[in-house]
Amino acid sequence: MAAAVIASDVGAESSGTGPNPGMTESQRRIDALSMALKQMKETTVEAGRCCDGLTRRAQHLDTLTTPASDASALLTQASSNLGSTLVLIKDAREKFDTVADCEPAIERLLQGAREANAAAGSKVPKRAMVGAAAGAGDDHSSLHTSGTNNLTEQDVYAAADSMEIIRDAHRYFQDRTSWRSTPSALGGLERVHQLGVDAMCLLVSSHLTSAGPAVRMKRVVKSDNDDVTVTSRFEVPIVAASTESASSTRKRLSAALHNRDLMKSVGEYEEFLPLDTRQVRELRAIFECLGGEGLTFNTSLKNRNKSLGDGRPSLQMIQPSKNVKVTRTEKVGSGCYTKLVKQPLKTGHPHLDAYGEARKAVAFASIDGYYRHIRLDRRKELQRHRSAMNTGALSQDSGSDADGAARDAVRCLEHAMVVVAGEKSIYRCVVSPTSSHTHDEAKVPREYKLALVESYSHVAAAVVDRCMDIIETVFVKDAGVNAFASSNNNPSNAANTGGAANHSGGAGGAGNAPNGPNAPGGANDPNTSTPLSNIRATANAAAAGLRILDGVRMLGPSLAKLCHMSSHDSRSSQEEQMSVAGHLCIGIHRTTVKNCAKT
């Protein structure tokens, strides 16, 4: 606009016309510029006023929208908090309902376990003692089920899952101790968990007891030569055990040790797994549920193990003893050598205690029933032999009787190896953590490893202890070790003690004792032994002792190896890891050498 004014002024000046003809061209241009600047200033002021108005309106609008935004943010936060609270309330409600949800499954397991245990209790003693001696170990399915037992495999799995849910709920409430309802909730969970532990331990005891001994008679078939039988599995020649001589036994065991197939050649029995597939699955589920850290809040364990404070068993309670002294504390022929094996198993893990006590009873019944069976056969054979001879030849039977007793002692030692091998197969199949598909050696606590070793040793020690008592019974009552020792100390009594071998072949009363008045060569025996019979009896007793020593020397190391179970504990030496069963294996050799020296 100013340019237009200037242009008009210039045109007017050039033409000589305009509003003020007397003004110069420069003055007119200055006036035009002044007017243009004035208009620009007015326009700028008006624009500033518009901007101020817009600013005021924006500030007013901002004061109106800020509370709404804050309220919206608070509402969003409240909605998120309500969602989290609902999740927590739902989770807490599920945890509070854990007892009501899980207790029926555990009670069903407990009822089924009680029925199974009651059904097995009436069958096991005859099955374990007589059946093992008779060789009826192939068909054991009739002992596993009962007509009144409706417990299914799914019930066991459901109870195991319920135990896991209970442990999760227990950890949940332990992290929320500030709640007023936490103590009552923890008490209910511990009660139901203990009920589940009792039910599972009862089922473990029922299954492992009703299974019977882990040995069965070897299956044999007649060969072309009627004098020799061979096994259908191993093709190993077997000589009639009841008539096998000492040299035949030595040759058989030496050949087996040389060929490294000792277990195929010892005894008339063989190891096998007496559990069916369902029992194996159920037992594995139970041991996986309760094994390792599966027993974390047992109230009774907490009271007994305050040193650890987390419910785990105390190390001092399950640490293998390295200074075990094996000495006879029980009467000879009583069926037990030392009171160490009579002590109840207390590892701090109830399921391991149930396994140890159940299999200990079955294994002991197996070796004890076998010994009673062969001793009864030997007595019958001796009676038939005596009835066919004159009464004056009774003193000559002491040698064959002592040799037969020594042969039976070696047979019992062979049978003990088979029994322990069978128990080891059961341990590895269902008890050892390595049987689980999810086994991780690093996650198994050291205390649990030691408890596993102690539980297996508890079973094997009962078998070895019974063998020790059998061997010493043969020395004392059949070979007359004490009688010969007393005659060496008092030569004047040699005529009355020379034939003191007990012809009964087992634990008899006072009249059948080696030094009793009714014993051969005693005061009431009409056929008093002569010096020749004394020499013969002494030689026969020495031969019997050497036969037992020879069997112990060849079978002892293998038996000790079967009884050994490593705990994989690098912090303990080999001597500290030796269990009671290992010390008893050493004790067998010591007591055999000591008694053999007395003969």
C-alpha cells in the first residue's frame, strides 16, 4: 500500500499535480511511509490482542481438561488394582480350598492302603517263609489284589498330585504370615499332608510285603545224562546241593569266580523282581512324590530335627557309623547275632523307613525259612540213616552230621547272596532316585542319599546277620567248638566232650546242647566215646570248619559287594561310607576264622 502511495506521488510530481503541489517529493514519501508504519503498528497491536485472547482461552481450556485427565488416570489405575486384587483373591480362595479339594483323594488312598495292607498281612508270613523254602516264587499275582480293595492306579496318581498341590499351598501361606488366617490354614495343610504320607507309607509297606521274596527256584530241565541237570537259562551244571562234597563245592565256586558268573552258579534259587508293572509304577510315583525335598513340612520331623529348621532329617540321625563294633549280643541259635539289626530304621523319611522295615521282614523270612527247610531235610535224612544202622555206630554219625551242617551253612551263604541280589534289584527299580526319568543327581540332597544307603543296608544287614548266626550255630552246636576248647583246657574231660557234636542239626533244648548230659559222649550216653572217636570227631569238626571257612573266603567278598551301596558323597571317606551290612560282612569272616581256629 505504501508502495502504491509512493508511486502515485511520484506520478503526481512528474505531472505537476497532487494534493499539495507545494510539497517536495521527499516530504510526500516520508508522510506516506509514516502512515504505512502507523497502520502496521495498529495491525500488530490488534494481532497481539488476538494472541492474548487465544492464550487466555487455552489456559482456561487447560484448567478444564487437566482434572478430567487426572481422574481418567486414577480410574485406569483403580481398574488395574481391582484386576490384580481379583486375581489375588481368586488365588487365595483356591489355596484356602486346597484342604477341601485334596483331602478326598488322600482319604481314598488311605482307605485303599489299609484294605491292601489287611489283605496282605494274612498272606505274607506263610508266603515268605514256607513259599521261599518250597520254591513257589513264580506266581505272585494272587497276592497283589483283594476282592475288597477298590484302589486304582489313578487314585495313587491323584493322591500324589494332591500332595504336590498341598506343598505349593503351604509355601504360599508361608510367604504371607501377616494374614490372620495363615496359622489355621497351615495347620490344616500339615494335617492333610501327614495323612497322605501315612497313606503312601502304608501302601509302600503293603506292596513290598505282599510281593514276597525276590528269589525263585531255578528252572531246570533233565539232560541226556540223568545224573546231571542244567538250567534252561544259563546252561550251568548243578550238582544236588544236599549231597555235594566240599571238593565239589570248591571246584564249582572257583570256576564261577574264574568265569565271573558267580551269581549264575550259587544256590538253588535265582533273583527276580517280584513286583508287577502296576506296583512298580505306583511305587515309583510314591517315591518321586516323597523323595528328596518332597517331605519339607512334616510337623513331627520339625520337632525331631530342630538343628536344620526346614523339616529335613538331621544328618546325625542317618550318618553311617564308621566305628561299628560287631559283637554277639544274642543267644546262639536265636536267629539273630547282634542287636544292631533289631533297631528300628529311623532315617527321617517315612517312606524309606516303610521300605526298609517291609523288605527286611521278607528278606529275613526268606533266609530263615530256607535254613529251617534244609535243616529239617537234614534231620530227616539223619534219622533214616540212624534207623538203618546199629546203635553202636551212632558216634560215627557225628562226622557226617557236622559235614552236613557245614554244607548247609555254605548253602545258606549262597542263598543269602541271591536274596541280597534280589533286594538290590528291588531297590534299584523303585527306591533309587535314578529310576526316575526326571532324575537329577545335583538336586538330590546329601541327607537323602545317606538315608537311601541306610535303608538298603537295613534290609541287607538282616540277611547277613542271620547268616552269621547260622554259621556260629554250626560251629557251636554241630561241630562242638566250645566242647573241644574246654577239652583242650581240661584233658581229664576229653572222654566226655570228644563226641559233643549235636546230631539234631539245629537249635535244640538244654538236653541237646553240646555239653548236655544227653549229648553223644555225655554222662548219660551208654556208648561213651573212645579216644579213637574223639580223634575222629575232632577231625570231622575241623573239616567242617575248614569247609565253612573256604565258602566264606570265596563268597564273602561278593556278598560284601552286593551289600555295598555308594552314597556318591565326596565329603565322606570309604570307611565312613561303610554301612552296618558292610561291617557284618567283615564280621562273618572274623567269626569264621576265630571259630575255625578253635576246632
